[in-house]
Amino acid sequence: MAAIEILGLEKTYMVGFWRKRPKRALQPLQLTVEEGEIFGFLGPNGAGKTTTLKILMGLVFPTAGTARILGHDWTDPEVKAQIGFLPEQPYFYDYLTAHELLDYYGQLSGVPGKDRKRRIEEVLQRVGLTDIKGVQLRKFSKGMLQRAGIAQAILHNPKLVFFDEPMSGLDPLGRREVRDLMEQLKQEGKTVFFSTHILSDAEALCDRVAIIHKGELRGVGAVADLTATVQGKVEVVWQGTQIPVSMKALGAECHVTGDTVRAVIPENQQDAAIDALRRECIRLIALTPLRTSLEAYFVEKLQLSPTATEKTLGTAV
Amino acid sequence: MNARIFHIAANTFREAVRDRVLYNLIGFALLLSGAAVLVGQISIDIERLVVINLGLTAVSLFGVVIAIFIGIGLVSKEIEKRTLYTVLSRPVRRWEFIVGKFFGLAGTLVVNTFFMAIGVFGALLYVVHKFSKPDALILVALYFIILEFLVICSLALLFSSFSSPLLSAVFAFSLFVIGSFADDLRGFAGMAHGVTRWVATGAAYLVPNFSALNVISAVAHQQPMNSQLILQNTLYALFYTTMALSGAVLIFERRNLK
């Protein structure tokens, strides 16, 4: 069973004061997210990521289309007991402490009283919020609020978790911890759907990604497949700072960093490059084919015209 | 009451109780009751009348200010600060949110009125030294004041469900002022002719009739209250509150939370 099935959801807002005109925030979107996967929803700011999440959460009503979450209609309130949601740049009732906030959300999600206290301590520990008893949320830093937001999203042990820009406001260590947490959630059999514009996070975490731009889906696929395209070039890395003359003759673009040299050469020149290094008695460290990065794929999809996208979508979805 | 409505109401009550502005307003109301003692002492033979009039008016006015001040932000502030997102992404229906907010604010006002009423009775006891049987009528006036608060709360929520806090405050306060003169408006409608009569009559019955809920002067003058008036006012306030709350729910059910 698919965790999320988005069937032609679209959203058009009426903008302007006197003469209202339609503005399409989301073009008809078809997307399926399988159970147990980490799915990245990528796109630049204003692409339609948050609009999609808001529609799925019932905060915004779609102009057309429908969706199914965990096999049920997405408007069914009882489905929401099985999902968790972290909004972008979350803001909570600042007069509450983290314990009070989680207790309130636990009550609304129907977590029984006897389990609630234990779950609150567990999730606070899990997101690294300790020694905060009695501290009101108004005294929390941005990173601490983000952690509290993640805690409330997983408090009721949901099957499916939606994170809108979960790394926002976190320091490098915090980002690493959230990445680890998302991987743990996957290992527990949960589905994670997260939106981001930080491609390195998506590349490191996601099983599959979708790219959205100007409200239009530009591509979907497994990260491994999207980055599998070999560019016909190889990267050669060797020890030292010396660049053999014969290597330059191969048309290598060389970069010296510390006591290593990296050179990119055409694939058909790789044997000649190895011979050149061997002749000079230089130690070869690595020889790897250059693959398309997720960033390159992302940029390519963003630059495609809508018509070109329609052509590629048929194979991507 | 279902559990989710109760939890939303309890959180709304907690928010109000932790707001310092609330204590300032209650402080002012108690100060006014205290001032009634001073005014009562220099009002020969009408101390009782002055203390009840001033005290209950303070309870009513400050309660209305609290109801409007807190009520106008109940929905719009939650949308603006996006705290609503993490509530409505749970198994909470939108109507439960509105009804929970209403009960939370109404509960806050009932508790405030209780404490302010203690202030009024304290001031009265200080001036007259001993309660008499007609003083029990103060409880009827306090009950009507609470009914007035319920109507104001529901109106503040109604406006808060579709407009900004500032506009909501203007709308709610204007309705309170017009509603306080509802009897005069009905009198004017009775004297007018033609279209004016129709418009004035329509407006007079549309605005909440707060003048019917104001029995402060009658209580101060120890005029008896019949049970029919209590029943009528109760039904009227509950009907008006239900209508305003239904309007708030209808609007909020269709609203996109951008």
C-alpha cells in the first residue's frame, strides 16, 4: 500500500485587491510515496512545496484533485492520528514549557494519559532537548524550537511523518542529529516525507526525490538512478603536489589541495593517465568515474521549459 | 463536551491566565470597586446604591474589555503565528477548535467575574456592614453580566475568524455600544416611518440587546426580578451566542490558512 497518493491536486489563489486574478500555486500534481521510504520533496523557495504540504494537512483547500494517505481519504480526521507534521519555521505557544506543549499535543492526538508522560520524556531525549524543565518556549533558541517541533511531530508514534524544511535553523551538529533521527524513523518502518532545498541532505538521506518548480512537478525518481549517469569523464587523485607534463598533455584539469592533486580527464584517457603516474613513480590514490550530482540534476530540471518537462515526466514518474 | 474541545478550552484558559494584561484589567476593576467605597462614604444615605452601581458597572465594563481584548486574537493570532498548523494537523475538527476556544474564554471570564464579584460584595459589606435580602439580587445582575460576556465572546470569535485583530476589536466594540442602546433603537424604530422604520427595526433586532441584560440600576434600587425575565434573557443570550458561534464555524470551515 502506498503511504501517500496525490491524485491531481492543484491550487489556484485569487490575488489582487480590486481586480482579482488567478495565480496558480500548484499545477495538477500526481505523486506516489511508498511505505517505509524517505522521500525528498525538492524545489527552490516558492516552488509549491509548502502549499502541497498544507493541502495534505487540511490547512489549505485544493482547487481540484484528491489524495489518499495510508489508504484513507486525506480529509478523514482520524487519519491524522497516524501522521506527524513539522511546519516550516515552527512557532509554538510561547507561554508553555516543552513538557506542557507536548502534553497538550498528546491529548489532542489521543495519547492515553499513562503513556503520555513516558512518551514526552522519550521524544525530548531523542531530539536532544534535556534540562529544559520549567523553561517556557519563549526562552528557546531557534534551534531548540525546531527540536521541539520535531518532538511534537513524532510524539504520538505516527506511521507517516511530514517535515517541512526540518534542518532550518539547526547548526551542523543538529542537522546531523536530525538526519540520524530520520534514518532511525525509517528503520522503525515509518515513512518520512520531507521538503527541503538543501540538496546535500536529500542526497544523503532520501530513497527517492521529487523536484517541483513554479508549482509544477519536474521529475521524480530514486536518488541512485538520478545520479547514475556517467558523464564520460573520470577523476584521478594522486599523492603529492607534482603534476606530470604528460598528464597536462592529456587535457587534464588539475587542482592541488594540500598534498593531493585531483585531475579530471576524458574516460578514454584513463590508461594513459595511470601510465603517466607510474612512469613518474607517483602514488595513485583513486580513480573514479564522474557521476551526475543531484545538484546537477536539480539545476537541469529547473532550467527545463514546461513543455520539455512534460516529455521527461512520462519516464520519470 | 468531547475531550478535544475540553483540552483546547483548558489551553485557552491557561493562555489567558498567564497573560499579564488580564491581571492589570482585573486590578483596575477591583480598584474601581474600592473607589466605590470612597464615593459611597461621601454619598449620604445612598452608599449602597453607589457601591452596587459603580461596582457592577466596573465588573461589566472590564469584563467586556477582557472579552474583546482576548477574543479578537483567539483565531487570528493562531493563524498569524502559525500555532494553528500543529493543532489542525491532528485529529481536531475545525468546529471543535472554535468551540474549544469559546469555552476557554468564557471560562476565563466566569472565573474573573467570580473574583471581581468578591470585590463588589467586599466593598458593599464595608459600607453597609451587613447584607440584606435584596442584596441577593446582585447575583442576578452578575448572572446577566456573564450572559453578556458569552454574547461578546462569540461575537469577538466571529469577527476574529475572518478579519484582523484591530478590525475585530472595532466591530465587536461598536456592536457592544450599539447593543447597549438597543432599547432606544427599538423606540426610534417605533417612531420612524417608511423605509427608515424598516431599516431601524431590522437593525434593532439584529444587534445584540445588551440593554435587556443590564439590570444593574434596577438591582441597585432593589427592584424585584421576575423569573420570566431571567428565563427570557438566558434563552436570548444562548440563542444569540449559538448563532454567532455557528457563523464563526461556517466561515472558519472554509478558510484557507495561508
